[in-house]
Amino acid sequence: MKVESIIEKARKSKYVKLSESELKNLLSASKILRDKETNISDKIRLLEYKNELLIQEKSNKDELIVRLMKTIKEADDFIKERLETYDRMWDGCGCKVDYYN
């Protein structure tokens, strides 16, 4: 899937699952604005592609997922919430991340 197709698909759904090669294409075509190690589920990234903001993360099923964000603030809040959840998980809270919502 081409990067433009990924963006178009993300506009129509909550998230898009990517293959490794699709992620590689997306990363090479995008500017990485944030790149945070989660210590539990690989990295979470904020990408910018032609004025579109995308969050890229890896699910607990090893699925590569991207989703569109409307603003930098929304994206930063999303990343902050994810990282706080991962911190609680690291401490053994028993909580889980819903990657598909």
C-alpha cells in the first residue's frame, strides 16, 4: 500500500494495520516528530506526512498500527496517555491498552 493510500484509509477508519514494508515506506516518506520507547510495546511515534499527523504504534499482537490525529496537542495527549499506561503496566497494575479504539 502506498503512503497516500494509507492516509486515505486512515481518514475512513480509527486505525490502519500496516505490514513491515508499508511502515518502512511511511517512515521514509514522513517526518518523525516524536519517537518514544514504550519499554513494553516497541516505540510509539508521531509522524507528519504532507500536513497529516499520524500516530504509529505496535499492538500487543505485534500488529503495526497507524491512526490520524487532528492536532499536535491531540497527538501529544494520546502519546502521554499511552506512556502513562505503559508505566503503570510496568509497575504491575494489570491494566491493558486498547489499541483498536
